[in-house]
Amino acid sequence: MIYNRRFLTLLSKVTRLYGAPTWEKSLGTLAFGTSPIYAAIDVMAFLNMPADQTDVTRTDFIDWAERYLKFSGQTQIAGADLYGARCGVVHTYSEQSKMSRDGKCRMLMYVANMSGDQVRDAGDRNYILVSIAGMKSALFAAIDRFLVDVFASTERAKIAEKRLQKLLIAYEDVPGTDPHLRPFLETRA
């Protein structure tokens, strides 16, 4: 089915980025490597919105993260902390965001990989340490939990399938010549 191909394409792009042996180093800095994670959470929040909603909001992102994104160990990152970190990375390429400056979230300090727990207290109430490799693992586990929930409900599955058709796809070949794309293109005609 189309939604499977579109969703697998999205996951394959994220997996390819994180599957590179030196992805942390090749991106120049660790924080940049979090951008696809935050983008994927935004997409999941978009797929999870009520049928009558068009645009994903801060609340959608935070709610999705709170419900599905779980890190190993007892220390967790609040959805607001993740959203504030997302805004810092995406808008200013820094750890600070308007939310953190307003005291509404903690700032994330990124570590390439940590042994043991993926999230740790930084010893300062304004900061929390997080393993980027741990974020990746937590994201894929969260997506698995989310998909089980979504496709267990016929109504939610229909909404998600409709939205999956709107996701961007980067074509490997000229549209119309790749046999895997033909069913998709026929549904667009």
C-alpha cells in the first residue's frame, strides 16, 4: 500500500543518516545531528493530529513526545524540554530557545554516546544531558509504539493514511520510470 512505501521512505532516509558509521563527526557538530530527530517528531505529531486540524502545533509535538518518547533509565526528558531544544537547534542552532530563556524548559546538552542511561541530570536545574545515540534509539522505539496505537484504530489509521500521502518523497529516479512509483503516481492522476 502507498502509506507503507511513503512511511518506509521517510524511515529509510532517517535510518540512512543515522546508519552512517561516523554520522556524528561527518555532520561537523553533534547538535546538527538532532535536527532529523526533531523533524521526525514533528511528522509523528502531524500524523497524530485530530482529523479537523491542519497544522501541527507546539502542543501536538509536546503531547506526542510525552506519550511515546521514552528513554532508558529513570531520568526522562519532558516534551517541553524537547520542544525547546528543537526550537534552539532549528531556529538559532544553539541550546537556547525562547522557552528556555523564559524558564519554561530545560536546555539539552548533547553527548555523542553515553554508557548506561541515555539521559542524565547535568547537576544544574537548567540543563539535562542526553545521548544523541540514545535519542535515535528512543525515537525509533517511540515510532513503533505510535504505529501500533494508530493502526489499532480504524479511524486514526484512515487519518494517518491520508496524511502520509502528503509527505515529501525524494525520487531516486525520474517519476514515471521507477516501477515502485507507478502505483503512487496513478493515485495522484
